[in-house]
Amino acid sequence: MQLTTEELVSEFHDAVMELYFARKRIVALEAENAELKARLAAAEQREG
């Protein structure tokens, strides 16, 4: 399947935007994971 220059640019732009939002989601999930690990460690420390 041959794509025109405009279609290639559009596909590339879509891929870049998907990557951008995926990276934002990864950052949010990493922050949530760090918070949960801290809460778990604090709970484990309280329990002994």
C-alpha cells in the first residue's frame, strides 16, 4: 500500500501524539506506583 506524502506525515503525527500521551500516562503510573510503595512500606513498618 502506497501512502501519499500527506498521509505519511499524518500517520507520523498520529504516532508521535500517541507516544506523547503514552509517556504522560507512564509518568502518572510511575508516580502512583511510588506512592503505593511508600504507603505499603509505612503500613509494614507500623505492623512490625
